[in-house]
Amino acid sequence: MATNPPICHMPFMSDMADALQRGGKLVVVDTRLNPIACKADIFARPRTGTDGALLWGLARHLIETGSYDHDMVEKYAVGFEAFAEYARQFTPRRVASETGLDEQTVVQIRELLSKNRPRVIFYPGAGLEHQENGVNTIRVMASLMYLCGALDIPG
């Protein structure tokens, strides 16, 4: 989200290329068609400033389907019930309405996330914190990584 690794994060490109060669999937969420988006399995172009709605929708899916890291949540989460309650409102229809993405794209992203967790990586880039609600968007992204169990594991 809001990053262009070939330009902004060149050191990550060889690892990313290796992962893609081994069958990894790339989802790019950006308002702009940039060079990395051309390589994406899924390229989602949400309205500017609506990345958070997409992330909340992904969190909702993991919670509703029970496909999150239960052990991590049980041991370390504080306020999970309130988080889950807030996430429930971000249905695929609402996410599509807020972001301008079609529901099928939202469903494809959430299914790919569920299928591949905990082996997922999020690159928040430098653009999110420049949005009006950017800090909270980054918080939900970090929470999503936590729900996936994508912390402190080999990638």
C-alpha cells in the first residue's frame, strides 16, 4: 500500500523477485499504476484515503472465518473483542462502496490472505501517514499482520 519498491525500496526487490519466482503472489494497493503494479497478481486502485476500509475488511474476514492466529490473540491481545466488533461493519459491500473497488477484488484479496497466512508481508510505504487518517490506517495494518501471525517468523 502506497509504496513503489523498485524506486523506494530497491533492496527488497531481489527478495520479492525470488518469492514471485517460487509462486508467491503480489497484491498491490495503490491509487497509481506504477511499475510494481504491472507485476501484480491483483492490482487494487482504491479511492485516495480509503486504504483503511480495505484493511478493516480483511481483518473482518479473518475474524469472522476464525482464520486468524488464535494463540497469538489469546496470549497477547488487549481489546480484541472491541476490535472485532468494530471490524464487523466492514463487509465486502461496504468496503467496495467506500474504496471504489469492486466486491470481487475485495473477496480475491481476502481469500489470498487467508490462504497464505502467516506467510504474508505488508509494505506500508511512505504515503499512508500523509493521509488524514494515515496513522490509524497503519495501526490496522499492523493489527492485520498480528492477526495473520506474520510476526517474527521466517518469510
